[in-house]
Amino acid sequence: MAGNRFLFATTALVATASVVAADVTFSGYGRFGVKHTGSVAAVAGTLDTYAAGVKTAVSGTVGASDITAAEDAVQASKAALAADTVAAAAKVEADALADRELELAARKGTAAVASDTLITSRLLLDINATTETDSGLTYGAFVRVRQDDGDTNAFNAARFYVKSGGLEVAVGNIWGAMDSMPGAYGQSIGLTGLGFAGLVTGSEMSFSSKGAGAAGSKEAVEAIYSMGDFSAHVSADGTDTEGFVSYTASGWTIALATSDSDVATSTETAATVSGKIGDVTVGAAWAEAVTTHHSGHSQRLCLLVRLQL
């Protein structure tokens, strides 16, 4: 029996020798610094209700039974979502679960947070493996390891792609069109982004540096095309579809994005413009998020002026 096992292992080793060799590149960065967080006052719980992400204020005092009822509602919604096998029904249950979780958070309120000053750090390592066929097609896989503030983690879910000329098609933990549009993160500031308050867009298909991202749907796919100063990006996860187009001229980039998502926090329409005037970087980003198709939308606008020293 031991001989059979040894023979099997040897055969497997020989078989792998015929696999096409891949070019593997490593990149990334490390950073550390000091971050001060100001104190935050406590917020009392409320009896507010939510429908499609829209809050309805309800007066009254929150009791222990109200929190228990909200927790039970969340668990019931999770069970209903897990039982749904039809995509359309699952989408309805997912939206309902989001509302129940908002109500639970409202019941609990938030405790006061004292100010503190702590060391902040991050190590990010990207690994990209590619191989090219005789016909010119490039096949690749991309994974990332990221550690923040002393935590540990393994690889995230992989992004697999194939490229030919200006066209790239990918599956798995995709970038996501809305999160990849030019200028989306241009308004972030500071060493850590300070919570990315300047990010006006939101999407269910954003790339995950530590988790599965859209790969968890097992239906995520995206197509990216670029030609000269023009680029376009479309992504889908089996439920939602989103995309953007952008054009650069005279050092200025304009991008427009749209999505058919019904998730309350997801962006439905967005636009960005960015460029430089001398050493000054100027940018603007606007987005309209879904609240409900019946009661309106929420909008966000962020402006940026940054001097490059």
C-alpha cells in the first residue's frame, strides 16, 4: 500500500510539470502612523421603523422587550432569506433584512466613545500570476493579503481574468464598476482615508481585500474595455448590473456611472470630474443612491481641492 501511495505522488508530480509556467509578480505597501479619534456622545435608542431604507420616526421610549423583538425580527428575516432559492424572492428578503437590521441598530442606540490616540498600521501584499498563450491571450489570477492594525488574515477570494488587447473579462472577487469609476476615491484624505467620508458611491460588488466580495454570489463577472482616452466597465453579480464610461481630454477625466440595484444604500447614478490646475488637484463627485422607487432618492456631493507639494 505504501508503494502505491508513493507511485501516485510521483505521477502527480510529473503531471504538474506539463502545466504552463506563470509569471508571478508581488507588489504592495506598508504604512504606520498615529491616529487620534475624538470623543462621541451616546445616542439613545429609538423606535424608528424602516421600509426600503427610508426611516419613519416613531416617538416613545425603548425598552428591553423592544430590543428583543427587533433581534427576533432580524433572525426571522435571516431564516427567510436562507430558505429562498429564487433570486427575485431572495432579493426582496435581503432588502427586508437590511431594514430589520437598521431597526435593531436604532433600538440599541450607541454608547459613548471616549477619545483616544493610537498607532495605526497596514501591510498590503498583492500577488498577480499571468501566462500568455501563443494566440496572444493573457490569463491571470489576482489575490491579496492585508493586515490592519495588528490583525491577521489569509488570502482573500481570487479574481480570475483573461485579457486581449484593450478588453478584459474577469470573474470571482471582481473590482466592480461603480467602485472602480475614475474619481470615486479622489476625495479621500489622510493616511487612512478617515472613514472615506468623501466617497459618495456605494455598491454590493466592491472588491474585498479580506473576504469573498462578489465571488460569494458565484455569478460575478465584469468586462473592462479601454481604447485611447476612452474606457468602459460593466459588472454583474446575478442580481444587479452596474457600469461606467469615462473619457480623458486635456488632463481632465469625466466619468458617468449607473446601476439597476434596488438596495437602499447602493448608488443608482454617479458622476465625477477630476484634473489638475498647475500643482492643484481639483475634483468633484456626485451620486444618487436608491432609497425607494416610490419615495425618492438620496444624493451626495463632494468637492476636493488638493495642493501637491
